[in-house]
Amino acid sequence: MTMLTPRTPAKLAPPGRSRRERKAAELESRNRLAGERLAGISAGPGVRALQSVDASPDGLTRAEAALRLERHGANVVAHERAPRWYVQLAKAFWNPFIAVLVLLAAVMYWQDPADPGVVILSVMVGISGLLRFWQEFRSGRAADALKRLVTTTCAVQRRAGSGSVPTTVEVPMDQVVPGDVVKLAAGDLIPADLRLLTAKDLMISQAALSGESLPVAKADTRAQDLGQQATTDPVEADNLALMGTSVTSGTATGVVVATGADTWFGSMAGSLVGERPQTNFDTGVRRVSFLLIRFMLVMVPVVFMINGLTKGDWDEAFLFGIAVAVGLTPEMLPMVVSANLARGAVAMSRRKVVVKRLNAIQNLGAMDVLCTDKTGTLTEDRIVLDRYLDVHGDEDGEVLEYGYLNAHFQTGLRNLMDQAVIDRVGEAEEVVVDTRFSMVDEIPFDFARRRMSVVLARNPLGGGSGSGTGEHVIITKGAVEEVLDLCTHMTDRGATVELTEQLRWHVTRIAEDNNRRGLRVLAVATRTVDTPRETYSVADEDGLTLVGFLAFLDPPKADAARALEGLADKGIAVKVVTGDNDLVAARVCADVGLDVGTVVLGPETDALDDAELRALAARTTVFAKVNPVQKARIVRALQAGGHTVGFLGDGINDAAALRDADVGISVDTAVDIAKESADIILLEKDLTVLEQGVLQGRTTFGNTIKYIKMTASSNFGNVFSVLVASAFIPFQPMLAIMLLVQNLVYDIAQLATPWDRMDEEYLRRPRNWDAKGIGRFMVTIGPISSIFDIAMFLIMWHVFAANSEASQSLFQSGWFVEGLLSQTLIVHMIRTRKIPFVQSRASWPVMVMTVLAVLTGLWLPFSPLASSLGFTALPAGYFPWLIGVLLAYCTLTQFVKTWYVRRFGTWL
């Protein structure tokens, strides 16, 4: 016998590629090796499959199972494991701004351990990191708790010893081992990769692997069968049942040929764990962060040198340079981003959207391409009878009646299409058969014939029962080709005519036309029996009369078209990427209003290089028959084209694409690996729910950008003012502690930004990080404040005679109040492209916080803290000048804003 071999890892991708390319190559390699192994097992007879895992049809002994469990490990696939809490905590503080603040705090502590700035910076860093850590840690704990609630078992044959009689026992799925003989029935999950030994009327749902909405028939097999022709895709093999699929009808037994990471499912899952690729959010934050840091690295040394050279006190210049560095750093950015994301997560949860990874909220708002599966998203994920047609393709109630009789009277387990016929009759109330027919016999379905028949007695008086009353009618329903081969006549508008070759061609074309529309078509035929009897056989399925066709479809959702239109209105292009066949995909997409164009098949993409696929993906709406590797490659191609890509999927075959997308979206009914790979989980598989999430994502992103532009421009303006003042004023224009207090008050006021509203116009299209735009905004809007800062310098110098070191405290107090109030008021100017207070008003939390900041700035020079902070009480004559400067500042800013929007076409 062939000995069991230990697991061997898939061959790794060669070095020299990006991490993402290596992951993709590893996934492809694992898939290929698993596929080749399973294809070989499928092609050989059942006996050889048993030999390959050293097993017998009676199953393993308990001792053998225990040894194999120890050797091969638990039957689980690789899962994304949440890092330890202390690792999560450390990652929450890994941010370039936090690193700058920690460095500045360390320098300040080294200079003066009692410096209050150290405490201020430490509090900022602590709150920001802890807030992010708690949100993500709590989400991970909730997901783990849900998983622990579910335990799944399966039925396997086990023996007490080598000579014992096998018994069927229920064992947890994670304890299934290679060589186990598993028994399957309707509703069972397939616990591992199985080579079927016996099967009867077996239908398996493979949607999680292939995306095909309808269950797939698996061949009736026997232990001595000779296997089937080798296939490169194990999903298509008739005698394989793969982990992650489920039984919809029928029964079977199979031998486990692979468990855990060695399964087809596991080959995909194994290469999906580990570090995730950089998303649009990560890239955007990094670019913006280093843009601001570069400004700091240029401006701070200049301020330090000017102050040192002009004032001669290098220690004071050093402290002032540190204060300027703090002033240029958007200290609260990590906190505002975290608060923004946390608030967005709470708001989205109310809209049935659960956020697993906070960064994904802003990616959702920036998304301009959504790739989605078809089944359950655009469709209802159920089979319905779409139409019942006569031989000319016209609807005919007689066809529905005969289809209903066949489905209603069969005694075997009804499949989904039988139930769809019964449901349709229940809706239409067009057929009444309670007493007109009685059951005589049936010829069950099998996969060789691909049809089934019932024999009914037509009760002449509409009552009674029993096989002997009235004439007997055979009603056959099944695959079009098989049923047509048995037909000699057809019903043509109530008359029975001979089925000539020309008519046979005609009816075949009717069926093919419906197939091309994406419908699954069955033929219905009948025969009245000349000599009624008690029993019937397959030989009696002959000389039939074709009545017509039943056409089935997974119907589009009623609100799918409206949801797609809503996404399009918000600038999101929807592309359907499905494992289902091209005809079905094209029909459904056309029904929901998508411009289908040319459907591209997955295998066609394999022949294209990255540049060619990028161009193809940009112009293609529907991809069909795509495997997991191809799905992920399509996502990467769209990203390479400059798009922010979301992927909505719920199957095993979607996991790789979910990880590679900028935002992976799944549903609460998805398979575990899809939910683990996703960033966002919808509690309803509904694009309307997703649309609401997109709006919340854009609001969150807008408020984050709002804070960055407010802070960066005002801080830049303040530092520019400091440069000018330092060059011409014989004393420090403001003490270092004053700069820190000014930043603290202003930044605390900005904590209300996450609760601000966004203008409707802003939410209409995707928004993305634009580091160049932020830099342009900073150098355009920032210097406006410097104009009025310099005006206040001149007022303090000439009007209030604060022009000597003896009166420097008055000068510094006057500039402190004007600087803080202008910074605070600019919040309302920058938060909207409209006229503030008139066309667009801030939310009440923002209004309250800005008012408090203004009052704090006016109070500090008169407060008990004034002397310790270096302030002097301001004269009453100062305040009219202050009001004039602020009004002029707001007026000029509005004019510049109008010009900026016209010139660059954007504001936030």
C-alpha cells in the first residue's frame, strides 16, 4: 500500500519581486499543486484512491485515526490570527506623527524635566494610541466570540479494531483525517476533500468555490468505478467533493484524500495569512505625513538659526525651535483620525455595516470601483421558475401544469428546481390537481439519464384515488437533449404533430435561445399509456410528446438596479467578477441595468501581461468563469490603473481578492475565510446598505482632510509669521510656552471635527488622498494669516508702543490672542467651499468648541495663569483693532477661496 506522506509546503516565489507579487505567485503555486494532486485522484478508480491514503471502504480504526490526527494535525485551514494585545497596542502607536511628538517630548524632557509641554505631548500621544487600540481590539474579540459559538460535526465510519464491524459516528470536523470514510446527506458540509465512492442523486452547492449559483450534479459512482477523464480544475470533477462546499440533495460516501492546508480550500487559505498589502489609506497617510514632516525639517532649522543669530541666546532659540516644531506638527492628527474612524464605525454599525479594520472606512469613501460577485448581491440567491414556454417560445399554462404534476407527485427528495415549480404554481394559483390525478409509479432521476418521470392515473370524474382508475399518463422532465431524444411528437397549439427533423431543429433553437439568455432550461414531455399497469420502467420513457420548456433563473433583486444607479451617481463604477458562466452573468447584469458589453472569461486573462490586463480591466464590466487567482489579479490591475478598488464577496474563491482590494467587503453569512479577509462586513447582502456605508466613509474622510488642511495651513501661516517677526523684532515674538498653549487650545477645539457635517456636494464623488493638493493648499491659504499677523505686529508696535524688551509681554499677549482667534475662526472658513454661516453651518459640537476656544484665548491674558505664562492684560483699545483685523482676514480668505476653487476645481 502507498504510505501517507507528510505535508510539503508549496514552492515559494523567487526573490526580487514585491511582497504582494510573491504572495500572488505563492497562491497560484499552491493552487496548481493541489489541483494536480486532486486531478490524479479523480482520474483513477476508487480502489486506487483508497490505496493512496492507506484506507479501506470500512473506514479507519479509532487507533489509526488518532495516529493520523497526530501526524497530519487538525483539519483546519490557516486563519488570520489577531496579534497579541501588546502587539496590537504597539502597532496603535506606530505613526510618523506620534514618532515626531515622542522625539520632541524627549528633547523637551532632556532640556527641562519640569516643562509642562512634556505632559501636554504625552497626553496627546497616549489618548490617540489608546483610542485606536481599544476600537480594533474590541472588534477582534467580538469576532472571536462569534466563532466559538459554532461547532460542526460530520458522520464518519470508524471501527473499534481491525476485525470490528464499522459504525457511523459523529466527530468534530477538525478531527477528520486522511483515510476516513465520510457519509454525506442533504444539508451536510463537506469536511475535507473527498473522492466519492458511492453517490445517489447527489447535488452539491459549490458557490463558495466557483461562484456558480445552481447546485452541481455529482456522478453516481461505485467503489470500483474507473474514475473520470483528468481535469485541470478539481471543482469540475464529477467524483470529487471539496472542502467548503455543501450537499443540497442526495446521499454519498467518500474517502478523505486531503485535510487542512492540503485541501483545495486550504491551498488558497494558506497564502492569505500574514501581512496585508498597503491600501490606498496607508499610502495616502504616509505621503501626507512625510509632506508635513519635510516642511518641518526645512522650517524649524531656519527659525532656530534666525533667532540664534539675531537674539544671541542659542538656548532660548533651541527651545523656541522645538515649540515651532510642535506648532508645525498636527499633534492631534492621530487622535482626530482615530476619533473620526471610531465615530464612523459606530455610525456605520447603525446602518448594518460592521467595520473590522478602522482604516477601511476612509478607503470605502475613496472607492471609485466596486468589484462584486453576482450571486446574492445582484440576485436573490435562490432559483425561481422564470418562464414556462411552449415549443414556439410562448408562455403556456399547460407546460406549467405538467411541470407541476411531475414535481408534486415525485416521492424522491425534490431539488431546487422542483421546488421552484411548486412555488410558482402556489403564487399563480393557476393549477388545481388535488383530485384530478393519483400516483401510480415513478421512474427516479439518475445522472446517466438526467431526467425523471412520474406515472399518474387521470381520474375520470375528478375524484377517488388508486392506480387502477382512469388512463395512465407518463410525465417526464429533464435535460433538453435527453428528453428530446425520446420524443417522436410535439404539441403545437393544442394539436399533436410529428416531430420532424426541421421541427426538432426549431425546438432545439428555442431552448438554446433561452440558454443564451442565462436561463437553465428543462424539457417537459408526456405520453398516454395504451395498456395501464401497476409498475413502469426506464423502457417506458419512449415515444414521448414534447409539451414545452421550463426555464429557471436566480432572479435579480428588486432593488439592485436602483442601488447600482445610486452607486453610479456617487462616482462608483461597478464591475461584476464571478465564477458563474458568462451567459448567466450577462443576463443578470443586463437585467439590473449594467452596460454589459463584451464579457471576458477568466482563462482569457491568463494570456495577458499586466499592462494588457490593466487596459482590459478598465473597459470591461463583466468577468465570468474566473478563479481566485484571476479575481485577485483583476483587482490589482484596476489598482495599477489608479483606482481605489473595493471587492464584495462571500465565498472561499473571493478571499484572495478581498485581501488585495483597498477595501474588502463581505457579509455575515459568508464563509469564515471570506469574513476574515474582509475589512468591512455587511449585515445584509445589499448594495443599498453598502451605499450608506460609502457616504459615511466619505464623511469620515472629509472631516479628516478638513482637519489636516485647517491645521497645516494655520500652523504654516503662524510659523511664516514667526520667521518674519524673528528677523525684525529684537525679542521673541512669542514665548515657547505661549506657542504650546496656543496649539493646545486650538487642537482641543479641533477634537469636535469628527462630529462635523459635510456638504452634500462633497459626498457626490469619491475622495482620495492628495499630498500635492495639501501642500498647495498650505502654501496658498497659510500666508493669508501671516498678512494679518504682520498687521497686528505693526499695530502692537506703533499703536500700543510695544516695541522694546520691556514691553515685549504686551506684544506677545496681543499676537497670542489674534493668532488663536484667527486660527479658530478659519475653521469655519475652511470647513466648506461655501460662504460660512450663510450657505453652510458647522455642527453644534464644532460651534461650541470654537466658541470655547475664542473665550479661552480672550480670558488667558486676564486670568490668574497670566503671569506664569508670560501674559499681560490687554488694553480696551486693543479689541476694536482685533475685530477689524479678524473681519478683514475672513473677507480676504473668502475671496482667495473663491479664486482657489475656480483655479483648481477643488477645496477640501
